[in-house]
Amino acid sequence: MSLTPKLLSFAVLMALGGTAAAGNPHVDRALGLIKANGAAVKASPADAFIARDVIVDANGAEHVRFDRTYGGLPVIGGDVVVHSRGGQMQSASLTLGAPLSVNLRPNLRSDEAIVAAGAEFGSSFKGNPASSLVVYARDRGAAKLAYKVGFQGADQNDNPVDMTYIVDARNGKVLDRWTNIETGKPGGGSTCTSTTPAAGTGKTLFSGSVAISTTNCGTSFQMKDQTRGGGYTTDLNNGTSGTGTIFSDADNTWGNGTVSDRATAAADAHFGIATTFDYYKNVHGRNGIANDGKGALSKVHYGRNYVNAFWSDACFCMSFGDGDGVNYAPLVDLDVAGHEMSHGVTSRTANLTYSGESGGLNESNSDIFGTMVEFYANAPSDPGDYLIGEKLYIKYPAGDHALRYMYHPSLEGAGRSVDCYYSGIGSLDVHYSSGPSNHYFYLLAEGSGAKSFNGVDHTSPTCNGSTVVGIGRDAAANIQYRALTVYFTSSTNYAGDRVASLNAAADLYGAGSTQYNAVAAAWSAVNVN
Ligand SMILES: [Ca+2]
Ligand SMILES: [Ca+2]
Ligand SMILES: [Ca+2]
Ligand SMILES: [Zn+2]
């Protein structure tokens, strides 16, 4: 989520999931299949595979996701999902085009790579930039030995900036770059030791008076959700680092519906994250962001006049700014909370790299599920629609009524988002290259032509003059979720998304089904053929 390219934010680092370690029979079986079917995963003798996620379908089909190393170095773009059934290899999802053959002797020293990346970052960095060798294999062209360089600093508003650069180890050219926001520290804060759940009431800014789950600490209550893995909400008190202070309250009624009470935005965030947790669990059978039942930390009142919100994988947490108080209220409404938490889900599954076309697909996936959460919550004061962040405005800047318009992306105020795919879209900011995927999802769910939600016109054009008939948003979201978790890899692009969506639709509804054909028609309608 972000309003401007400069403020965009997302973390991409990944911890090994506990369920995906070697010794797990699904992992061992998939490793055996990789050994026996090296060509299918473009394996080279120097490759090693580290399991990251396991999905087993009701029919016994297994999908094991691996990261790849080459000569011991991480391969960016080398990840693969092995699909099998009954111990038989069925297929593999990957973007690597050929087995790796890379000279592992760099021409450049690590410090020279830092200087090369620093020329792009500028001089306002903090600490010592880190640099390590990787194999960069995101392009279909030859893989390259590269340095992965991290630069941290702050922008002119003192908001943290955290960049990753990929620097060619042969000639110092910056091959790729993306942002990571990583400000929080892990830790439980000063939460009480009680595990007694309590039913509180949140007087929210955007969703009215809602039930929220809290903890009974004896003489007071804390904003920690015992029914959803202990997810808790803290006050960052306008700072930009640390865990913050957990919200406490004497009567278990939180906030007053306005920003005059610091607990109001907290109630919105706590409610939004709980709703997102429930959506994933009840609709997709996913038990929390990492599918391990654990709740996450949400930090509100992040920074000063911060018009953004973000997920950070490093702290397994979300941060929500207060907005500028002029045009934007605190960024804690339902579709934004769902959007940010969905970045966490993406990072634990496909791990779409936040750059190029895969970055646009990452952003779009968060818009899709943020919207699904809004529909799922069914809050009378924030009914479902295909606008993103429409509730955040105190007053509308010229032409803007939402951050994004899924049914017609180019309606975005400055017209920087695009409706139709074109080759080269990957050079746009990820919040604009997300446009065709948002547009695809809307067409798949609702169809083309005139429609309105809650009095807001949602007329959706197609790029090829076709008429698309929607299959309903629940079916569309099922297809998206399966594509994300089973078929996407970190470098999936638009063409790959079309293939993944069709695979997902075939699994769920059958090849040649109405839903399958609608996926093909909706992608064609945004020029992805
Ligand atoms: Ca109270
Ligand atoms: Ca709404
Ligand atoms: Ca919305
Ligand atoms: Zn985002």
C-alpha cells in the first residue's frame, strides 16, 4: 500500500517455515523427484534446493515449494514448485529458463558493489550497507553473478527507506532494485501473561461499532486477540521503530469513533486484521499469515503525518500511519488492513519479487484480497466495492476518490495506472503495473460493462472490445488464491499469471469449465494472451 512511489513499502525476506523442513515426508519425496527429474526443474550439478512451503490437496496431490542455491549462493528467480501425486512427478512451476552455468568469480569487490549501488541511493544512508554474492536469474537471459546490496536511510519526512540493489559482479551495473521496509524489532512488548479471552467493543473510525477480541488481564484489558493466535495491536506513539506499547483499557470499550482517542485507529486495525484472519481461515483454510495459527503484531500511529501502511516480514508485523490529517485519515480501513496482511501471505507463499511485473502482481494480489476482506466484513459503514482506500479521504484531492480503481485502473487521479497490459509495463511503479491484474480480477468476478456498487459506478471496459461474463467474486478469489499459493513463483510475470490462473481454474472447476473459460476471456480482455 502506498500513495506515491517514494513511499511504497514491502518486505521480501523469508524465513524457513517449520512445516517445510527436510525430514518432512512430502519434502523428502519432492527432493527425490527433483533428483530423478532434473530436466523438469532445470537443475544443474551445483544446485541445491531448500524447502519453503508444502501444500497437500484433498485428493493427495502435493505441491512443495523450494528455494534454489547454486554453488551455495542464493539464486534470485531460481525457486520452483514441484507438483506430484502418488509419488509421481506431474509438473513443476518455475521461471528459470535453463540450467545455471555461472562463473562464480566476481570481477568486482563487495565494497565496489556498495559504491555502485550507493550512486543510485544517494548519500543519506544510515549504518554500514551490507553486500553479499547471489546468482541473479530473474530474466530469461543468461543468469549473472551479482551482489545483493542493502541500503537503509530516511526520506525528507524522516520515514525509513530500505532498498535492495542487485549489482552485476562483472561490471558494476545495477540490474534490479526493490524496496523493503523493515523498522520493527521482534518481541512481545509488555503484554500481560493472561490468556483469558475477552469480548470487547471497538468504536472505529471507518467500520462503526464492532466486536473485537481482547485479553482479560485481571484488572484491565489488553488489545491482544486470544482467539486468533495472539495477534496484538500497539501504539507506536509516532515513532518509526520498536514494538510500541500494547493498548490497554479499563472497560474493554475502545476508541470513540474519532481520532481524538488514540485507541480508535487501533480498534480499526485490530478489527481489520481479525477480519482478514477470519477470511483466510474460513474461506481458504489458511490459518494465519504463515498458516501456523500465529497472529501478527499491528502497530498504529506510525511516524508523523505518514500517509501509508506496510507489512514487514522481518518483524512479522504491520505498521499503519496516521495520514496527513488534511486529505488523508489514518490508513486503517478494512481494504488497507486486508491489503497489508495479504502482503504477508504473499511473502510466505509465492514471494513475488517487488520489482518489475512480479511486483505489480504482488500489489494487485493485495488489492484483490483487501477487497475480498471488505466484502467479507460486510460492515454497513464500509460496504464492499472495487475501490481501494475509498474511506481514507478527509477531502478529495483533485479527481481522486480512491487510491485505486480495480474495474478501470486508469481512473486513478493522475492516470498513472493502466487498464491494459503491454510489454514494458514492468518498468512502471508496482502500484501502477498492478492495473491489468486488478482489471482482470474485476472482469473475472463481475464481468464487463455497466455495474454499480453502493451507488458508485463500476463500469468496466475491455481492451479487446470483448464482453466478459463474470463468475462471481468468490470463485474468482478461489482461483487467485490457488494460483498464488500453488503455481506462482517469485518471478511470475503476466504471461505466467495467465498460465497459473488457468491451472488453478482447471484444478478447482475443471479444464473447459465455465470458470476456466472465463479466466481465459478475462485475461484476453486485458491484453494478456
Ligand atoms: Ca475504554
Ligand atoms: Ca467500501
Ligand atoms: Ca474498498
Ligand atoms: Zn501494497
